[in-house]
Amino acid sequence: MKKYNHRFKYLANSGKSKFKERIAAIIVTSILCSSVMPVSALAADAPIRTAAAAGTSDTAATTKTAKVPSADSIHLNVKSAVLIEPTTGEILLSINADEAFAPASMTKMMTEYIVADKVKKGKISWNDVVTVSENASKSIGSRIFLAEGDTHTVKELYTAMAVGSANDATVALAEYVAGSELNFVKLMNEEAKRMGMTKTHFINSTGLNRADMPEGFRPEGEGETLMSAKDVATLAKYIINDDPNFADFSSIQFYKFRKTDKDAIVNSDWMLEANKKIPNLKQYAYEGLDGLKTGYTQDAGYCFAGTAERNGMRLISVVMGTKSMGGRFKETKKVLDYGFDNFKVKQMVAAGSKVTGAETSPVIDGKETEVPLVTESAVNFVVPKAGGLLKPTVSVNLNRDGLTAPVEPGAKAGTATFTYHVEGMSSVQKQTVNLISEQKVEKAGWFILLLRSIGHFFGNLFDGIKHLF
């Protein structure tokens, strides 16, 4: 079993136990006045434990591991960039990642998330038929040339949005879900707030500038859609974690929207791994990459939110404000290579492990006076591939009075917070897990509880007498 640096203190028993000792004192006084029973016989079954494991340990100093290269070493040519590992949420690279910029069509990731979520919850169906409105038909930029009154299924429009970034298909879906694009934008901003996207504000479902929206359908007020690279990555994390089938759409290379269309829509994500077989795109194809979304406007520059998985580890990369269509993919390759070359996810503590020094919790009124504790879940950290792997530090916070019988397996007795620092990463990694009872403890009978109270009374009495001399 691994040992971890920590300290914790013991505090006095609860008021409930003290009350029992007072009752026991009255009984003992009566016994002493009427009997010559040896004191040792009265206390024979009483364990001498007058303090309950409790309190919070001081957080130990952070342990440093091998250093990883700085983000500056890869010489990015971007306005902002970020790299995260989605299962831990750890940020592995950050360049102006909290600064808000125009995201262009990366905005559609939120539209995709909401529509897919409505399907998953049964609010709408992929086979529902959508009638195209005036607003959708007048959308400019990337589009599939929908006419007012056209009808298409939700799935057809969603695929056109995910593969071809079609603005008209996006607006049609937004209006179908919420009645109007303005109402849908309210949902978008509510979801952004729920996800903790603090530097994000949407004005439409597409990412178009306000002036490029059809007249009569523009929102009131001023301002444009803004997102930070970190917020885009956060949204991507929700898409990946909440929809395991996201790549069913994002990895489609070509899509023929209408049977009568001469040409198919080509996915604007040139980095798809499957493109390694296409002569003019194979220079961009990236091993393990299966999404997510490109974006471009004159204000935003060329942007890309990409995700790839290798050897069981998935990474999310966002680059914003690159200078060319191919440049956004070259910069993304630098970011993803930095992650896959330098990091891996490592399980530091398995679920069901004991934490040294916090192996048990006191049990009040139980047949046993303590119960073994284990971690409820595993602890995973992003660690450097190179160099020695040191142990994390841990601080323990146990319930002040322990647990009260009866205790069922899995009862929470406190928490353990593990801390890990990779030199070269901007943030210290922390993960808190519950410490839970490993087994059942039944409530003790009244006679055993009485003997314990008597034992505690005499223990405290003898300690008091000892201190007089």
C-alpha cells in the first residue's frame, strides 16, 4: 500500500458520549456504596479509547515531479490556444486562454450540443421534419442553399451543420427547437452559464457577425458573440463526455445533402485521420483525430477546436486567430503533439484503497468501536511521460464525531484530497475523494454500552487523579 504525507488530530468525544458517562457515574456511585465488586471487573470489557479520530489535516506541501517543456517552446502563431485532458479537466497548455475573441463557427458547437441533448432526452427526434423559415433561407456564408418552405429531417440538417458548417441548416434547427433563433440563443447562454463558461456570450446560433444576420432577425442591443479558448474547450469537454457518439457526425468526411446535388459537402476539418488517404489532405491528417469544429470570419481569423485520442488518452485542443485555412491545422498539430509527447494519465490511487493514518473511523454505539475506511473512487492525474514519478501529497478531513451505528458499507466518514504538481504546468492538480466505511457495523446492546460508559468514566477519573500527583 502506498504511503502519503499527511497529519490529522484527535478531538474529544461527542456530547452524547459525555452524557452517557454522567449516567454511568450515578450508577457507579450506587454500586460503590453497596458492593465490594472490584473496579477491574466493571471495566473489563471497556476499551480505553477516549478520543475520536476527527478534524482536518494541514495540507501538505506540493510534491514536484519531472519538468515538462513550456508552451513557449512550440512557438505558436495564434491569438490564443489551450490544451486540456477531458477526464480530469486539467489544462496542459494555455496561451491567452481566458481572453474572449470572436469564435466564428465554433459557436455551432453549442447548437450541436443542445440539439443532440434534446434528441437524447426524447424532446425531439432525428426523424422529425423541419420546415425552413425566411430567417434560415436568408442566411449567408457557409450554407446548403435552403429555400423558405423546404422540408428536411433534423438529422439531415444536423449533419449539414456538423460537416459543412451550414448556417441556414443551423438556424432552421435553432428555430425548430425553441420557436425562434432569439429564444434558442437564450438556451445557449443558459447552458454556457451552467457549464462555467465565464467569458462567453452568444448573440446567434451560427457565429456570424451581427451585421451579417438577415435584417429583421438581428437581436436588439450591441455586441458580438465572444468566447475564450478555455470556454470553447470546456464546451468540447461537455460534448465528448455527454455524447459518446459525437464522432458519428464530426468524423464524416463527405455528405451529400440532397440526392440531386452534384457535389457532396466536404468536411472542413482537414485533420480527420481518415483524410490520410486523400492526396490533397493527407499532409494535415492526424492520427486519432475525429472532430470537432472549424470556424472563420474576418474578425475571428481561422479557428479550430480539435480532439484526438491515442493510447487511451483523449486531448482537446483549441486555437483561435490563425492567419490561414491550413495554418489553423498546423498550429493544432503543434498543440496536440505537445500533449501526446509529454503527458499521460496515471491512476495514482485505486478505488477501495486505504489512506495511511486514516485507516479507520470511530463508531459510536457500535458492536465494534471502529470501522475500516477506504477510498470511494480512483484518483487520476496527468503526469509527465519522462522523468521520475513521485507520490502525491494528501490531506484528510474526517467527520468530527466519527460514525454512529448502525453503519452500512459505503457510509461517508470524511474526505481525502490528493495534490500533485508537474513543474512546467500552470496549475496544481487536486482531486478530492470520499473516505467510506468498508463494512457493516451493527448497533451494540444496552449492556455493552453501559460497560463502555463505566470504563470511560473510570479512565477519565484515574487520569484526573494521576494528574494531581
